[in-house]
Amino acid sequence: MAPSQRSSSRYTRLAEVALATLVVVCPLALGGAARWVLVPLGLLSGAAALLACIGARRHGHSLRFPLVAVPLAAGAVLCVAQLVPLPSGVLGLVSPEAAALREFALEPLGLGGARPVSLDPPATWRELSKHLAYLFVFLATVQVSRSKDSRRRLLAVVTFTGAAVTLVGLGHALMGVTSLFGLRSWVHAHPTLVTFFGNPNHLAGFLGLGASVGVGLALTMRPPMKALPYALAAGACGLGVVLTLSRGGIVFFVLGQGLLALWLMRRRREERRGVTSARSFVPVLGLLAVLAVGAYAVAEPLWAEARSADSLEKLGQSKVSLWPMMAKAASSFPALGMGRGAFEAAFPRYQSELNPNTLTHPENVVLQLVAELGLPGLLLLVLAVWGFARLARREGLDALEVSALAGVAALALHNLFDFSLELPACAVAALVVLGTVARPRERDTLDAWALPSSGLSLAACGALMALALVALLPGASRLAEVETELAELVRARAPVETVHARGLELIDRHPADYLLYRLVASAHAARGGEGASETLAFVNRALYLAPLDAVSHRVAAHALLAMGHRSQAFLEYRLAYEAGEKGALVGDAVRRARTVEDLVAMTPDSPDIAGALLDALSWHLNRPELALAYGAWAREHFEGRPGVTALWARETRLRLSRKELPEAEAACVQVERRAPGERDTVLLRAEVLRGRGESEAALRDIEVLRSRHPEDLELALILASWQMDAGLTRRARQTLQSVGGLVTDYRQRARLLSMEADGLEREGLLSRAVDRRQTVARLLPSAEAHFAVARLQESLKRYDAAARSVSEGLALLPPDAREAARAWMTRLESAERARVDSRRKELLSDPRAQELEHLLGESREPLVEP
């Protein structure tokens, strides 16, 4: 072999090694989610492209640029266009939304000047680096795949990497380990198969691609015994797909295998050679058998996953229901999109429906590209599909190439409901697999452009590699990290000037991140009325960027209260409630309300919430006058609505608590007129009778009601309580014993035992009452429960045991509420010492008692065999 040939083959092999390393490293980097993976991605992909160029030049080959590579290159160009700072006038033409953000949020803060189209420039810089790296991976694979052996080795790396990932997951399952190697636990994910992938959908996509490629390798390997490792690896990957319980991953993987089976049947008809075609089905049938076994092993959870989307209604309640909202957001950026990678930061501005999760991706490849790249992104997607279709229509495709295309197609279709291709693990593997099929062929120039492998090509490759690595410097700033940094400053109560200055720096990098504005607003809010205007200025920007952020509404309410704008402040509390913070009204807002007007401003269109506010005013805040006035407004406002009956019932009970019997009677009549004969109505009438002193009549009504509802535990407890109040302790205990079988949880059991203990105390059976109280303390540990035990033990003169119970309750109290409990424990310990001293003196003065005590002590000692 000539020296030049040896040299060129060495460069090509090194490029192959770089590509294979990437295929392995990206899954190890937490499925490509680790932030450090972008550095080896840029280095290895660029090195692979350079080495492939050198190898082509040494061989005298031209570089091929397939049609499928055009979307990757064009995507990088669009990223560059999105990062170019534009004057305000030009920005308004290209992206009116970006211009509006600049005008409303940035210019008043002194952050004007030229701005890029991207609403999160650091994320777009990272995406530029990724697009260039993906382009390098694909072009290097196309060049390396000129060699059949190199092509097979690269595909084998994909398959065996998937099999290794599956084995890692199976090992974790067999050992019962729920964290990665026992070291890293997934915070927001709970994968059924613990591997390097936190997202089971991404894992299913990667394994499905590896299984498809493995089937192709097994189909084309000669002699047949050499196909066994690939068939086993494909089976392992297929088993892993099933064990992920990913509905989309399983469905589209099976679809890919169906496409391959159809192609094999077509080839069988064309060749009409039974032996060869029959053998070609063996790996596919084996893989289907593995899938069947895996599905049987996880049949119950798999069926549960399937039932969660077994109808159009349930499917509409899943991520699909978010697509119209995301499509509307994408329509606001038709020209150049919101910025590649900027979806997480920019989308809250257009989110119109509450969702407990942070939506980082649309989980639909079409919406992803249209939202982030605009209409050009849609054109690139169409071009990619067209280029893929041309590859699939190539003449002379063998089973390996068809398997590879089927795996890539299944992964791409899966991304209509997922975003695995947004991360390097699946993206690199798919591009390597696709590149092996798009390799140049003899007399085949329809799908690729020939580029000279000259020094200019090498220089261009080196320059683009440098750009991919340099782009990681401005891309190092990430939303989660800067939010954590600023939140730590606010939490540490750093000087407001420091927080303000640092906040402006971070806002300049991430202008669409609402949380940065809110954190600066929180820092100013800590100054009280002095910082109210600055608080309101920043929180208004946060609400402009995230109208459904409940915390921002609450911060705005605090600022408005400090400025004296009470009606607007309580309206903000209402908006905080409607944005998902359910405790905003009955917690903070109702405590700050002074007048009925304040309460009216905060009340949403819900009688139930009005009732909750009434309860808070009546029983928790002890403001009955305001509660009565607000109740009158609420009943008039919600008249004719179903919840108004409950408002009248609350009025009745509040009047009873204030001994206003005529008003309570009138309110009860209103309840009876609206809901005659119902359980709660009868119960309310009995409460009115008790309030009027007619306890026997009230008790009779409740007993009759109890006979009509024998399975009603709450009603039985009320009856028992009233029977105890009437002195019918034995009947009360019988009532409690009759419903013991209806108890379903610890809380109900504890309540039942507490009432039994009350009855036993009233009968003087204190020792049995202690047992009940101790059980309650074990079921629901609390300071009050332990103190109840201690009081009974003190009554029985068991001072030592009482002191221990007080000590146990003391540990459950907050530090500032322990003084009285400590004094009680000290008194009990003193009483125990006094009892012991008294007993000692009694023994010393009476020899017979001393001897008896000695004998009793010996009888209590355990017997020990000699």
C-alpha cells in the first residue's frame, strides 16, 4: 500500500473513532441533558469533520454535501441571523414582538439600543453551536461511510450502545436501585427503567433507533452466526423500549418495524426465492417475540399507560391540548421566530391556560421549529422530509439501509409528540445512522453536491469548528442558573442596590425571563412603602411576560397596598387566585381586608370561594361584624346560584355563635326554603333548636336523621358529641362503637378514639381513657395529643409518666412556645421527687413495710436459670 493511502485511511479511521465516541458519550451525559456535553460535542464533531476532509483529500475524493444536510446548514444560518443586533426600526419590521418587549421592558431600564431577534440570545448561541456540530457529524459520517466496514462499525456502535444502556437499566431494576448507580436521583422524573436518560420518552426513542439498526445488521451479516450478537443487541434494545412504558416510543417503534416488514415482503415477492426471504424475517420475528415477552412482563403498568390515552377525550387532555395555545404563540413570530432555543423563556408571555409544569418545549417538532425559527423553520422541515423521501426512494437499498431509514423515520414521527431530537443523544445517533445511508455512491449525484476537498474546504471547516466552540462562551448563561443566582441574593437579603444592578445585567442577557424581573421586584418589596414604586415597575414587566404568574400578582398586590391603592391591590389578589395560587385569598388577602369593598374586589365569580372567605372571617380571624356584612353582599350577589344555600347556612351558624337567635331562625328558614328535607338542612335545624335550649328535641331530630343515614360517619360523630353534652355518656359510647367499621384512615380513627376518651373521662374511667389518648398520640403525633395524655396521667398521680408525655409534646412545639410546657414538666418532676421521698420516709419508719417492699421487688425480678 502506498504511503499516501495509509495516511489517508488513518485520518478516516480517526474520524470514525471521533464519531463513535460521540455516539457513546452523548447518552452517558444524562441523555444529552448535561450542560457539559456541548464541549465534547463541538470538539469531537469538528475533529471528525476535519479528519474526514483530510482523509478525502488524501484519497482524492470530493466532499459530498447531501440534500438532507441543507436544513442543518440553513438552521445554523438562521441562528446567526437571529443573533444580529438590529436597530429598533428594523427590529419592529422583522419581529414586532421583540420590538414591543424592548420598548416596554428594556428601554425604561436603560437597556435600549440594538437588540437581536432572539428573546433569549444565550440559548440561541448554544443552538448555533449544536447546529454546526450536527452538520459536522452528518457530513463526517457521509464521508467515512464510503467504506463498508466503517459504515457497519458505526451502526454497530449505535446498536451496542443502546443494548448497554438497557442492561444498565435492567441491572438497576434487579438490584432495586432507584437512583443512577446509587449516586444520582432524578428530581422531576420517575423513570421505570433507571438509566442515564431521565426522560423515558427520550430513552425509548434512542433504544428504538438502536433496535432498528441492529435488525438491519443481523439481516445483512454473513455468515448467519455472525448475526447473533446484533440480533441479541437489537432484542435488548427492543425490550428496553417496552420497559420504558413510553406510549409514543412503543407505538412508533412498532410502526418502524412494520415498515421494515412491509419492505421485506415486497422484496420477497420481487426475488421469489423462498429460502433467502424466509431467513430475512427471522430477526424481525425474534424482535417481535422479545417485545411480546417484555409486554407480558410489564402488562399491568403498560395497560395502565394505555388506558390513560384510550379515547379522544383523554388524548385531548394530554399535551395535545396545549398545541393550539403553542401554535398561537408561534403565529406571533412569522418572520424569524422567537429565537432558536428561546421557547422556555418566551412562551409564558403567550400561555393562556394554567399548567403546573414548566413548558420548556412544545413536544412537537413542527411547533418547535415554527415557534423558534418562524416560517423559514417550516420550510426547512419540509426540505428535510423531501430529502429523506429521496433517500428512501434510492434504488438498490439493502436491508441494513432500509432498517436505518425505518428507525430514523420512527424517531422523527415520535418527535411529533416528544422532543428527544432537541438533545444530543438522539440527534447524534440519528444523524450518524442517516449519514450512513446518504453516503456517496457510484454514478449517483442526484442527492448530493460535490465540493472540492481543497485547503479552502479545510479552512472553512476549521473556522466553523472555532465558531461552534466560541458560541459556547456567550451561551454559557442559562435560565435556571441565573435565576438561582439572583434568588440567592434576594434570599440572603443582599443590599437592594446590589440586587438591582445584578438583576439588570441578567435581564440584559435574558430579556424575556419574567422571573428575573419578579426577583428584583421582591428585593424592592422588602423595603416596604419606600420601594413600592420600584416594586410595581418591575412586577408589571414580569406580568407582561407571564400574565399567569400567581406570585407576581401577589407581589403587585403588596406594592399597591403600600401605595394605598386598595381596590387594585385586592383585584391582584383575585388574579393570583385565578392564576393558580389557591391560598392567596383565604390566607394573605383576607387578613389584610378592612372593608366589604376590599372583600368584594377580591371575590371571584364563585359562591364557594365566598363561603371560604366567610369561614376565614368568622372562625379564624374572629371578625364577625365584617363577616356578616360581607355575607349579606355575597348572598345578594350570588342569588339564584347553587352555592347560595351554603351561604345562608353559614349565616345561621354565625348568628348562633353570637346568640342572635331570631336572626339565626330567619336564616335557617331561608335554608329550609331552598333545600327542604336534606341532611344538612335537618342538621342545621337541630343546631338552631339547641341554640334555643331545646336540646332534647334537637337530639331526637339527629337520632332520626342518623337512622336514615346509618353509614354516615360524620353524622354519627356529631350525634355522639351531642349525647355526651346531654350527659348520655353510655349512649354516646354505643354510637361510637357502632361506626367503628366505617373508619377508613388514621385521622378518623384518632377522632373516634378521642371522643371515646372524653366519654371515659366523664365516667371516671381514667386508666382506660389514658390508653385511648396514648393511641391517638401514636396515630397523629402532636403536642396537644401528648399533653392530653399527660393531664390524665397527672390526675392519676403518675407524675413520672406524665413528665415523659410532656417531654414528648415539648419536642413538637416551636421553640418560642415551650416555656409553659417546660414549667409544667418541672412541676411534674418535683411532684415525682416528692412522692418518692415520701415513700422512702414511710419505709424507713415502718420495718414491716420495708420488708414487704423488698419482697415485692424480688418478685418483680426476672427468673434466671442457673
